[in-house]
Amino acid sequence: MTHYLHLVKEYNKVHKRENKMTLVSIIIAVFLVTTVFGMAEMEIKAQKTSIIKQYGNWHVMFKDITNEQAKLISARPETAYAGWIFSIGKSGGYTLKGKPIYPSGADKEMAKQFGIQVQEGNYPTHPNEMLINISAKERLKLAIGDDITINTADKKIITFKISGFSNDVSSLLKFDGYGSILTPEGMKNNFPENSYPKRFYLQFKPHKNMQNTIDDIFNELSIEKNKVQQNKYLMAALGQSKDSYVTQLYSIAGVLFILILVAAILMIASSFNTTVMKRIRFFGLMRCIGASKSQVKRYVLYEGLRFSFKAIPIGLLSGTVTVWILSAFLRNVNPTYFSEMPVFNISLISLISGASVGFLSVILASFSPSKKASRVSPLSAINGQINQSNNQVYKKSANIKGKKVEIAMGMYHAYMRKKNLFLMVASFSISIVLFLCFSVGIDFMNQAIKPARPWTPDLSIISKNNTQSIPTDMLNKVMANPDVKRAYGRAFSYSVPVIVDQCKGIIDLVSYERNQFKWSTAQLVGGDIKTAVEGNGNVLVVYSDDLQWKVGDKIKIFTSHGTNTVNIVGILATSPFDKQKGKQTVICNEDTFKGIIGKSDYTIIDIQLNKNATKENIIAIRDLAKDYVFSDQRSNNEEVRAARFSFSVFVYGFLVCIASITVFNIINSMNMSISAKRKEYGYMRAIGMSIEQLKRTIIAEAATYAILGCIVGCIVGLPLHRSIFIQVITARWGLPWVIPIHELIIIIFLVIIATYVSIIGPINKIRKLDIVANITEY
């Protein structure tokens, strides 16, 4: 040993067990940060993949711009790819064998950006060639090279040759139509130019501020903003959205990640403070043999660096492996949607964050103990008159009034070292705060992703003009199919004029049967559903941002059948129907609907299938719906279920990670705290305290930390949970905040169990220790 700092290595060789606990605390903190940031990046990639599959891989769409403007946009350095798409939607009136067909014109690369893949044959290269979706091949018995005839709205005929078959797109199956792709020249040659909008799609290269680039395009090319549409979901996933709600989500996510960093720092600071303070006498003896104050400080800092060099790589590796396991899990569970997700991806942001937090936390945590260690009196160290408080004189003894002496001693041990108490309570409480804050993600997921709803259908039979034209006996025919698990009808009456409190308005009136009312119970934010089920002129209203009505208001409804007045008896947070600004959704039972509108036929019948429904039985249902629109939503449901599943892995993974870290941190912190006071416990045994009394002392100290941690965690965590819930959930869906009882029970139960488990090992060790050896040990 040629340098005094080499003593660190020699000391660590002798005290491997104590050092192991310090290493574990650093590993846990680094693991937490690495895993959370890695999972966040994984989830962003998963959501980005899902969004691209559903909406296409584009950022901005320009409508009806000139070719010169399009060329200038394509030539910009930020442009990765740009191209035209000419699409004819429902309004075109084109049909194939009686079913709608939606022709689109795009080059092969642009079609690829929208998820169009050639499964058989080739992409069209000539104006008279067409790529058609593969379900058309199965339903119409088509083959490559066949001629197909498209009927126009004015009874003309256009003939194309099939060049190949593409994958099915969920939106086509949902709207009971066929999709076809032509070359841009094919669209121009075969369809009137005024029959389709000219949309120019732009995909940016990755760069910092896409919104600034979009503004530059507006200004330089004088393009009106109403001609531009952004892929808002993809832009949100990339962190490039200007939407106020999305921006608010970014801010909340930033606050949560700061909390994670604080939690990691507190974990390391608590454990490092304990291990340094335990060896105060050792540092005093260093002073006795000539070490200066600055040398003692450098010793402590160097020791912290050595811990960092050992623990940080382990924390980074374990966190990265955890993210790999979750990525592999997603790929294996749903390979259709996550096949492109890399399993062995290295997340630079998670590695940098984990390493930075571990390194900086150890350095910061070392400063205060190193100062304390350097101020130790050499004379006190020689005389053995040194304690954890550095010879502080206590003017007040432990308060044992009304308590057993061992209980009072345990509480006194917790309270007498203020900094240690702060760090221990903070490390306990921050876990509760994190758990409560991240639990809002479950509510967000349940509100934002509709396929989680019990009412989500697999198939639907819809009237062609959204009128009440489906007879009620159709429901019985559908229910007779052996693969139908559940079917239920709804009647709609759109844009009905109403008056509420002398103010005019417009509503969409919807009928529900008992199943649908039952499913709506979880969405109730005010009032009573049971009254609406019974009917008698009682209705529910779906919450919207511009909703001014409240429970108890009366709605006067004007229809061709007459004027009726109904009572609002409840408000729902959400419904299966899209919201339109300025229009409210009113729900009533079937009898009330018939009394208002005068008809009982359905507008739509939704169908839920058994798990292993056969193709033949689905075709049979399609045949029943030959005079109506048949909507197959299974593919669309699968896409959104995949998004929900990845989000579930992300949210519940966070919560499990936080809960696990809570347990390990408490166990490790209590082990270190009890181990640091082992000599004091030896003195207490020497003056006559029994093992059982000592056990109760340790339990009292641990309980003090746990109770204070739970109290502080709830005091800080509940207002944060409420604030996040109101901004994320209430502002969007109207659900009121309630105290998260279940989440509180789970995390407090974990804290209590972890605290109890943490003292079992140290108590057993103290029970086996020789009293004399324990007192004389340095």
C-alpha cells in the first residue's frame, strides 16, 4: 500500500458484507432509472409502430396545392419522403358487385408508407392495372389477370386488370368495402379529376422541431393553414405535437420522471449516509495517525467512486435486460403488430440517465458525510467516547411516559438523528408518491382505449343511410347463430332539435337495452342509471367539453312525431360514439325512444362473437346483412388491443418496478440502519435488556420510519395524484377524482410487509452475537 487511498480497497476486502448493502442500494437506484427510461422509450416505439399501422407513416398532409409547391416541399432538406395520394371515398359512389369500392392512386413507395403490402402478384405499373385487397379475392373469387368492372354513380363502367392482391386494411373491413390501388396516372386517366381531392403527404427526417419547419413551409409557399392536416397521433408519439392536451401530458411525464430521479438520489443518499456514519470512529482513528481533514474527505469521496464503478454497470445491465425481456414478451405475445420491435435494443437515454443519476447521487451523497467524518475529534476516537451523533450533547432524554421503555428507545433512535430520519422517511415516502402518480396511467388507459370496453363489437349490421330500417326480428336471427356470444340493437335519431332552459341545442338520440345500460354503470359521473333503465321519460347525457346541462334539467325534444319532454337523470363520462362539437348525445331506453320517435326498428345491430368463431358462421351473418352494411371490426379491434396491451405492459411494468424497488429499498435501508447501530444494541444487552425487549426496540424504530413514510407519502402523493388526475382524466372525460383507496392499500401494505421482513434477518444476527465481542468491535 503506497498511498493512503489504497486503504479503501483493503478496508473493503475486510468488510465485504457491509459494502454489499451499499452496492445493492446503488444498483437498485440505477436499475430503477434505467428500467423506467428504457420502458418509456420502448413504449414510445410500440405506440409509434401501432400508430403507423393504423394511420400511416406521414407527418403532414397538404390538400389541393400546386405541383410547383409540391416540388419545393420535396426539395427541402428536412424531407425524407413526399408524394401524392388521390383517393375517392364514400361520396364517390363507385361500386364493385354491389359493394362500395374506394380507388386510390399512389406510387409504390407512398403506398408502403400507408401499410399497403403486395401479398400476391405485383404492384400496378400501367394505367389500366389495379391492386385490390385480398378479401375481395376471397369473396368474389378473383384471380391475378382477371378483368373487373367498376360501376360509377352515373351508371358508367370502368374496366381494370388485376395485377395483384394487397393486405386487408382494417378501415375497409369496418366499412364493408373494397380497397384498390392504381398508379397516379391510372387515377388521372380513369376518373374525373374533380372527383377526388389531391393530397400531398410529407414525411420528415428526424429533427428537433417539426412544427417550426411546418410554419416555414406556410410562410415561404403561402399555403393556407386550413389546407394542412397533421398526423396528430404520430406527432404526439414523437413529442412534436402542439395540441394543448398533449403538451400537458408531456409536462406531467416530465414531472414524473423528475420524481423518479429524486427517488433514486434519496435511495443512494440514505444508504451512503448510513454506511459512512457507522464508521465515524474509524475516521477519527485515521485522524489520530496523521490524516488531515481534507484527506478524510477525499477518502470518503474516493470510496463513493469505487462503489459507483462497481454498482452502476450492474444496475445498467440489469435494467437493460429487463427492458429486453419486456420487448421480447410483446413480440412473442403479438408478433403481428410488434414484429418490427427490436428485442436487443440499446436505449442510450436510459443508460445515460442511469449512469448519471448513480454517479452524481453518490458524489452528492458523499459530501455531507465526508465533512462530518473530517470533523471527528481524534481524542474522542481514542477514548471511545464517540457515537453516531458525533458527541452531540442531548439535553432531553427519551420520552417513556405511557410507553414501555424499549418502545420509547426505538422511537428515540429514529428521532435523534434528524438527517438520517429525513432520508429514511423520504426514501419510504417517495415510493408511495411514485406509485400513486403512475397509477393514474391505468385510468388514462381505461378511458383512452375503447376496445377495453365490454360493449366493443366484432361485427355490426348497419342500415345504409343510418336510418331505422333494420327490423327488430333481425336481432333474433343473428342470435340464432351458434358463434354469436351476444348481440344488441340500437336505434339512432340524428341532429334532433331541442330546448333546455330556453336555450336551443341539437342532440343525437340513442336507444339502449339492458346490457348497454349495465356496461355504462362504470362511466357514470353523476346521477342514477337505474332510473333511465326504467324509462318513463328519463335519459342519460354523455359528457363533453361544451356540455352545459346537469342532472335534473328537462329537455324538450321536437320531432316529426311530436314534442316530448324528458328528464336528465345521469351523466356518462364516455360512450361508444364519437363526439361532435356543439352536439350532445342523449341515451334512453327503447320504450322512451319509441315514444319520442314513433318507431322501434334498429339503426345498428352490434355482434360479439365466441372466441373460436368459424369462417362459415361469419359468412352466414354476412349473408343475413346483404341488404345492409356489414362492418367487420375484428382487425381494427386487434390493432387497438395491441396498442392497449403495450400500454398495459408499460403502465403495470412501471407499477411493478416501483413496488419491487420499494420492497428492496426498505429491506436494504433497514438492514443498513440496524447494522450501523449494532454496537449500541450490544451496550443495551450488556446493561440487561433481553432479546425480546431489543426486538421490540428495533420494531418500534422500523415502525416509526414506516408510519412517518406512509403519512408523508400520502400527504404529498394524494394532492399530486389529484392534480394529475384532474388534468389528464377529468379535463378530457369528466370523471371526478376520488381517493385511490385500492392503490393506497396496495402500496401501504407493501411498505408494512417490507418493513417487517427487513428486520427479521438483523434481529436473528443480533440474537447470535457475543455481547463482549460486539462492544469491543470497532
